[in-house]
Amino acid sequence: MTATPLGLETLTTLPEDDESPATANHVEVIETVISSLEQYDSAMVSHSDQGILWKFQYGSVEVFVQLTGNSDEDILTVWSPVLALPAKDEPGLMRHILEMNCGETFESCFGILGSQVVVLASRPLADISPGEISRLMTIVATIADDNDEALQAEYGA
């Protein structure tokens, strides 16, 4: 498989013989949701020792989805950067996103990952349903896209 400059390859369906039925099903659900959300044929996937990482464009944001493995203890994480740090009025920004975390982000939350404010949701795979996978991905993508431009306008450096 040919890697792009970002180290990600074009989204493809994984061969089922390389995956357990549970993981293949999770991968299938994730890829189905991505195909319903992504825009501009932007979906990409990368396979590594840390699991599988997808990236796609949703509105004005990039959304990342990581599946760490196939056991009940493995984690599905979805995140989307919305603002680069440092920012103007960081205390005001922190208060703003904490207030949003309290009532506007559903199963996701705002957080800091490296030097970026992100919208994030994470869940162990134990007993996860296809509906939960779809909901987590949709919530992160929607909240990030609905808030990135306003946060950048108010707090962007």
C-alpha cells in the first residue's frame, strides 16, 4: 500500500482474514460512518502497532478516529482539533470550553492535546454497539465543526 506524505493511505476495506470478527465488524462500522460523514473524498487510514487510525474532513475540521485493537479493553477514540495554542485570553478560553463541557458536548468534551484544543470522545470496546460508534463519531465531528470558527475568531492567536 502506498503512503501519502502524511503517512496515511487511501481508505480501503481491511482484509477480513487479518482481523477477528469483532474487530472486522468495528472496522466495518467505522468505515461506514466515515463514508457517510466525510467530504471531498478525504478519508484516509493508517495501520501501525498502535492500531488503526482514520482521518477525514467534515465541514471545516479534520476528524481522527483511532481503534487500538480488538479486545474489550481496547479503546475507540475520536478527536478533532478546533484551535491552535497558544491562544488569546487563555483563561477566558478555558472557562468557555469548561462551561461548554458541562452541558453542550454530550458524550464528548473539549480538551488539550499537544498544542491544540480538541473535541474528544473515547470509549472501551466492551459491549460497544454500532449505534454508539456512529454517535461518538457524529457528535465529535458536529461539535467540532459547529464551534471551530467561533473559537478561532474569539481566541485565535
